[in-house]
Amino acid sequence: MKKFIIIFFLIYSCVAIAQKDNSRRNGTVILTFDDACESHYNIVAPILKQYGFGATFFVCEFPDGNFGDTTKYLSWHQIKQLSEMGFEIGNHTWHHTNINSISVDSLSHELSYIENKCKSLGIPKPVNFAYPAYVIDSAKLPVLYSHGYLTARIGGDRAYNPSNDNPMFVPSFTIKDNNSNYFYHAIAEAAANKITILTIHGVPDELHPWVNTPVDVFKRYMKYLYDHHYRVVAMRDVQKAYAFMPNESRDFFSAEIKLDTVSKTIINKLSMVILLSIWVINPESAI
Ligand SMILES: [Zn+2]
């Protein structure tokens, strides 16, 4: 009897703690910034630090003839500084190349260039990838796996559901212009164990006006996330939950292994959902 009382008390405590944290947090939002725009260092990073937000910067050397012009694109020195500020550096290929238009070897070369640059500067090896122009190619997945990538981000205009979505096709919302309704819709999706991932380009983005986000609009969005208690993190923070999964669940999560029985699938999926749910709901949890 005593045992049952203790177990009941422990379960009650866990639920109470989860509910308490849930009441303080609205959900999880992952910020991703593409194309190594100069404004990421001079405008975006200080605002993120002001609020204590995490973010992933998917970098490349944009092949429009302007890379190297530090008034338009980040220098590698600035990318290193972003890393030292605590932000994640992700891989967006060397030349922002649509991966369906190049060979397996060329993709490997495109990935290696960014990885080697990071290594030479003491930046942690990128473990997350973003498809340039959201162009996917399933035939290239073995290349991403062989380089150790854990997730690869696409567009899709919907929230990421870790229990259902293939981590090699992680969906995101593309922020641009002053479309506040789209932003608030995207953020509202960050609930019920789903994660809203925002893809943002330059703030502002004069070279690519079709994905421009005005500075005042960006400031308003970040203040909204802060004022409404969203947990705002980088892509790599998803791997904190991933790292604590049992091996079989991890295999399922990475969608590399064909499971042989239905029951095994259900058990793995349930354990994954529980672990990720704890992480999404409880911002203070160790995982
Ligand atoms: Zn891009």
C-alpha cells in the first residue's frame, strides 16, 4: 500500500510540474536564418541576444557575385563570431546549389566545403542541413546521412511534428514582407507537441527582396515571442531530446531502419512521442 501511495505521489508531482511549466510556455519555436546575409550579424544577432533566443544560421557562399562584399553577406569571421555568441551554424551548401541538379559527388563536395571552413575556424561541425531553394532529392539522402546530418529543413508552410515527420524533410514557415497574419498563424501552430520552425532571410534583404523581412517587423515578431513566453531555440536543440532516446527509437526517428513488427513500431513511436513531449512541454527538463 505504501508503495502505491509513493508512486501516486510521484506521478501527481510530475503532472503538476508539467502543468505549471506548460502554463508559463506557449510552445517551441525554432528560428532559422538562411543565406548568410550581412544583417544576420549586425541586426538579427543583437536582437536575439537581447531576448535570450537561440537560432540556427544556415550559411553558404551565395553565388551571385557579391559574396565577399561584407556590406551584403557575412564574412567567415562574422560567422565564427555568431558561433561564439552561442548560435548554431548549419550547412546550406557551398554555392546554394539545388541538390537535384548536381551529382552525388558534387553534393558531397558542396557539404564538405562548409564543414571544412567551420573546422578551420573552430566552429562545431554542422549537423543540420537546409535545402537551397527548398529543392529536395530523395536520391541524395545517403549523402546527407554519410556526412552525419540529423535533420534537413524544407519549406512547406506547416509545423514540424517530430512524431510523424521524417527528420530529413523538416517543414518550416517562410517569413517575408509584412505578412503578420501568416506569422501569427505559424506561431499558433507551436502547440500540441508540434514545433514551429521559421525560415527567415535578410532583415532587411535588399539582394533578395522576395524574401525581405523589414527590421521593424522582425523586432515586433521577436517581442511577440518573448512577451508570450515561447521557447525559442536552434535546430540543434531538437537533438537534445533525440540524444536521450533509446537506440531503437532513435533509429525510427531517423527513418533509416525498416522495423520488422507492428508492435515494435508502436512501442518505439510511443517512447519517442513521450520523450519529445516532455522536452516540448517542459522547458526546464534535462532533455
Ligand atoms: Zn537559401
